Amino acid sequence: MGMQDLIEVKGLSKKYGKLTVLDRLSFTIQKAEIFGLLGPNGAGKSTFISILATLCRPTDGDILINGLSVTKQSDKIKKNLGFVPQEIALYPMLSGIDNLNFWAGIYGLSGGIKKERIQQALSVVRLEDRAKDRVDNYSGGMKRRLNIAVALLHHPDILIMDEPTVGVDIQSRKYIMDAIKALKKEGKTIIFTSHYIDEMENLCDRIALIDKGSIKSIGTVGELQRIYGREKIEEILLDFLRD
Amino acid sequence: MVAFIALLKNDAKLVLRDWKAIVLLLAMPFLFICLFTYALAPLLNKSSFMDPFNIALVDNEGTVQTRMLANQLDRLEIFKEVMRVDESEARQLLHENKIAAIIIIPAEFSNSVYWGRNKPVTVIGNKSMPLQSFVVKNVAQSAANLVSAGQSAINTIYHYNQKAGMSGEELQKEFSESTMKVLMETLSRNEMFSKVDDADNISVTPAEYFTASLMVIFLMFAGMPTMKMLVTEKSLHLTDRLRVSPIAAWQVIASKFMISIILSVVQFGLIIALTSTVFKNYWGGPVMRVLFLLCGIIFAVSSWSIFVSSIAKTSASADIIGNLGILIMAVVGGSIYPLSSMPEFVRDLSNFTINRWASEGFMIIFSGNDGLSVVNNFYALIVIGLAFLIISTAILKLRRY
Ligand SMILES: Nc1ncnc2c1ncn2[C@@H]1O[C@H](COP(=O)(O)OP(=O)(O)OP(=O)(O)O)[C@@H](O)[C@H]1O
Ligand SMILES: [Mg+2]
């Protein structure tokens, strides 16, 4: 384990009754890394993300963030987490800016700093012109982008995103990917899941291939290509699914 | 603190966005009270406002006079049955909540009247039936007043006769006669108690009766908008986001609680203002008593809302569960049909409803009697509220993982 390890997953298991959703996961994520979770539907990606975001308790094992346990010290961790859920979690009857205003308040921001952060977040996801419109008048892609903007307001060190680009057009996807890259430059650690393999290859420092609750492989795109002797991550994934 | 204020502001904003619903919510109770009062009041006679109840009579004298007294009580419509029992049986009945009060006639009661001595009738009231025991106390008191008026008359006659220079034997004879006459007249007059009944029955008007029973229902409705907010938050996945944020779950609920308190207070204030001007409802009792009851009701109602939001998964199911729950509590709690006409198990069950304790509390306030207390009603409401809160916390905890 390197000195840069920010997140340490230790023997993490999650069971729903007899169904094992996560099976003794152990790996680490480094600071300022973009870490991708790739796997078919039902692989357990969202479950892992929920545990990491302190939303859900593991059956066994733990995750340490900066040495703090997500199960026992969640209060200390929360301030430093930005969470983008798989579903759109916004007030549809409020405007974009009112949504941001609310969440900024929830994170204790006020006055000038709050205004500044809201503008910043809007510009990261390129929603400045539509900020005053009601969210239920937004397109799907715009909602996704606002969904991400909400998680940026309090400048968290760790950003956890569950399928941030699902159902989004090419332009919105580009905006989102640009935003992720910009955040990495600022030194943020980003963990995200996606079904778009090109996006993963393009963005991620490392990728974890996950299937049926266990990690099949972790590595950089190059490492995975070498291990499996395949050019494309997509092919590697298809190999798995065939088994 | 910044976070909690942001939460509260947002909740208030969301509730006020639906201002039509709020106006409807605030106007509805008054419309219903009007409707019920004008449409139904003529169908109800006055005794409906206090349903007949049982009392026990302990006659320690057992003479013709006291038996006449007992018969007088029998004739009062307000008493379903006047049970002739001994004192220990009476206390047992009181303990089992089968009677509202015990009237104890002391030994030598008639003689004491005869000799102008004071041997008072004792009334022991049932704490859980404050209104009823109040009526019994009043009946007994008025009877006592009549008797002592008779006593004074006797004394006056005695003194007058003495002053007039009557001789010893004549005086004694005249005195006995007049005493007997007064006593017999007092006791045999049918009107003695029926007058009491008319004059001192708790004066609750039809409007007050309907205000008491309907207000509770509408205060329960006042909890619905915030309750639905909690459910909507859940279905919009906002709850997940709130749980990841540093804000605590109790703060999210407390904010809704506060909004629902504000709504209830506004609604309560409006009802007081309107019913006191239009129907002249009696709201003049001690302010603390009204506040006390209001606190109890609001706590119970808000907890009820939290409870519904903890079991409902969608806004639609919250509506159904909420409305159905309010309806059931209204029926079981006697807000729709008088409890006294219900089977015994419903009456027992009613003790678990907000309505039963709240309506009774309002009736106590409207009765205008400062001697009655709503403390029991307050405690009952707090206990019901706590129960709802504890159950919801348990459900929310279970749901979480
Ligand atoms: N609350 C729950 N109760 C029971 N089973 C659950 C629960 N939540 C998730 N599961 C199960 O856990 C497994 C993993 O679900 P998860 O949502 O983590 O998958 P995923 O990898 O995110 O899939 P997707 O790509 O479709 O989002 C699934 O089989 C799912 O049915
Ligand atoms: Mg998922």
C-alpha cells in the first residue's frame, strides 16, 4: 500500500438475506485518482457506491477514508464527500439556482461564498443560461448536469458518482467529462461507475472490473489490455460475460 | 445552524408554493363547522351534547327521605343508571371506569338537615371523566343549596316564632312541622333536580360541540402537507442526498415538525377567531389551558404525520394511509358518532386515538368551567404522540439498511 492511499476497502461484503451482492472486496484508491467501476447490471456497483457514501451499511468489512471508517465515523467523513446518485435527486418544482441554493445552505455555505460557489458549479456543468428555469423544464442531460453540480458546491475532496452520464447526449457527456477532468486537476479524487466503456478508457486512471459482487481485475487501461491480451476493455468485459 | 435554517426556509417555501392547498386547508374546517352546525344541530337535542352515564349512590342513611332523594336522581336523564351500592363496591366501579362519580349520603343526613347541622353529601368524581363528574358535582351542589336554603328558612321561622313570643312547646311543635314540611317539599319536588339539570348542564352549544369534534380532524389534516413532503423527498431520492450531507436525520424531521406546528397554530387561531365571532364559541377559559391542550394536540398530530410518512413509500400511498387513518381515528375517537353509543370495545379503543382526548379537552374549555383541567388530556396526547414517534423511528431505522 502506497503513501497516497486515500480510500482503503477492507474485506467488504454486503448481503441481502441470502443474496451476496458484494463478496469480500479489498482494494485501495489513491488520492487525485479517477477510479472507474465497470460491470454489468446488478454487478454491485451502486451497492459499493452507497456504502462508500455512508448511505448503506456493509454486512462485513469496512472502508477507511483517510483512516476514518465509513461505518463508525461517517459524521467526520460526510463534509468531505460529494455524492451524485444514480437517480436524479433534485426538486423538480424549483429552479436550478434554487436547488443549488438549498444544497449550498445544507452544507453550511452562506453569503458571498455561497453565491460564488453556485456560479462556479453552474459554469462547470455549463448551465449558466438555464439556471433560473424550473428543473422539470430541463432536458434529461441538463438534469444530469445539475445533479452533478449539486455535489460540487462544498468543494469536497472526494467525488462519488453513480453513472453520471447515463442517458445523456454527446454534448452533455462531453461537458460532464470535461468537468471530471477539471476536478482531477484540482486534486479531487473521483470514483464513478459507467456503462460507457470509451468514457472509462478516456477518463480513468484505473478501472475495477466487477461482476457478481467480486472484483475480477483492477488496473490501468494498459495493464488490463496486457493481462487479458485484448485491445479494448469492451472485449475483456464481453469475455467475462461469456463465462 | 446555517444548514438547519436553509432546510427550514426551503420546507416553508415548498409548502407555500402550494398556496391553494393551504388556503383550502385553512378554510375547510370553518366551512365544515358551519355546515354541521346549521344542518345537523336542529336534529340534535341538548342532551346529545353530554351522553348519559352511570353513577353510584351510597346511601348510608337508608330512610324514606334519602330514598326519595335517590328517586329524584333516577329521574334525571343525564344519568343512565344510578347504582345503589355500598361504598367499597362504588369505589371498585369507579376504579373500573364504569361510573363517572359516587354520591355518598352520610348517615343521619336528614336528621342533620332537621337540626340545621352540616352533614354534607360527598361526591367523588372519576378523574378520567372530568366533564361527567363535574355535572354530578353540580347536581349535588345545587341540591345542597336548595336544602340549605330550606334550612335557613327553618331557622328564620324558628327565630321569628321565638321573637313573636311563642312558648316552648308550641315553638318546638311549630318548628318540627315546618322543618318536615320544608324537607319533604324540597325532596319531593320533581323539579329540584330537573331544574339543576337544565341550569347547570355543561353549557356547550351545537357550534361548540362540532368545533370540538371537527377541529381535531382538521388539525390532523394540517399535518398532511409536511408529511407528504417527507414522502416526496424520499421518492425523489432527495433523502439519500440529505443522508450523505452533514445534516442529521432528526433535523430534517424537526424542520417539517416546525412547519406543521406553524400551520396548526395558524389554523387554530383562525378557528378561534371565526367561531368566537360567528358562533360566540366560548374561548374565554384560562389561556394556559387552551395552550396546554393545543401543545398536546399539535405534538400528537405532528407525530402522527411523521408516522404516516415513515410507512408510506409514495406520495399517493401517503395520501391513502393518511386519510384512512384520520377517518378511522375520527370514527373510533368519537368525532363522528358519540362514543357512548358505541360498543364497549370501541370505547376502550378510543383511548388510543388523538380525537377522543382532544375533543374532550375542547369540550372542557367550552364548558367555561375553570375548575376543570385538561392535564389528563394533555398527558394522554403526549403519550400517543411519543408512541407514534418511537414506532416511526424504529421503522426508519429498519428501512435504512
Ligand atoms: N435493497 C435491496 N434489497 C435486496 N437486493 C438488493 C437491494 N439493493 C440492491 N439489491 C441487489 O443487489 C444487486 C446489485 O445491485 P446494484 O444496484 O448494486 O447493481 P449495479 O451494479 O449498480 O447495477 P446497475 O448497472 O443496473 O446500476 C442486484 O442483484 C440487486 O437486485
Ligand atoms: Mg447501479
